[in-house]
Amino acid sequence: MNKLETSQNKIADLNRLRSLLALWRFQDKKIVFTNGCFDILHLGHVDYLSKAADLGDVLVLGLNTDASVSRIKGPSRPVLDQHARATLLASLHFVTLVVLFDEPTPYELIQIVQPDILVKGKDYKAEDVVGYDIVTAKGGRVETIDLVEGYSTSAIISRILNNPPQGL
């Protein structure tokens, strides 16, 4: 298996996710879950995901499908399609698994994963994070992580649109 295939092998459907969760639980792995659109991968995302991965043994990333991103962010998004976004995220060595979800929130996916630690950015209060009730009911915890100042996909898109290349 080449390196790209290795990364793409980290993109899983729900059946494979369930099998891997059973294995990780048998191995007594601490499972961390986070989610997002991750439309244009940037330093803020890499910093956030690496810190999330540091909290446990396994990082499962719930990734919004293209249709889901469009419903949340508007018809001009996503910039990158779900295959590209999933492959980029799966290529990060600290991301264990990427699972696409199409629902408005990752609540159903969190019910399946039953993570030990649920992670979101510090722009959320822990008790307002979707899935807080699921994780805390089983004795897990919700962590919020500092975000890197100055990095957001919307800001990057705005900068690109407002500063078109010269001389074309």
C-alpha cells in the first residue's frame, strides 16, 4: 500500500468505525472525538487537531459532508469537496480516522463513538457542545482548546477574494 492509499484507508464508513471502536475499547484506548467542516486546511486546524490528539490514544474526526457544509456555510461552500477534505485530514499522522456525517450536528455520530473525550474550540462553552450530555453521562469529559489567532477558513476566503492576483 502506498502512502496515499494509507491515508485514504483512514477514511471509514460507520460499519468500519464500529469494528475499530470495538478493537480500540478491547485495547483500552482512550478515544477522542472532534468534528467540523475543515473546508480549507490551515495552521489553525493543524494546531487544534494535534492538541485534540494529544488528549488520548485515538482521534476520530467527524467531517461534514459537502451537502452539510453547504447547509451550514451557504451555497458557495465548501471550497474543497468532501473527498479532498477527508484525504487531507487523513494524511495528518495524528488523525486516526475520518468519518463523514450528513446530519445537521454530529450528535448521532457521537452516540455511536461514545468518546472518552469530546473536543471543540474555546469559542464554545463545554456545556454547549453538541454531545456534552452523551459524553458526561458515561463519565467522559468535554475539552475546549485554544484556537490560533488569525486563522479561520472564512477569513482566508475573504482575503483571497479581496486580494486577487495581479497581472493575469
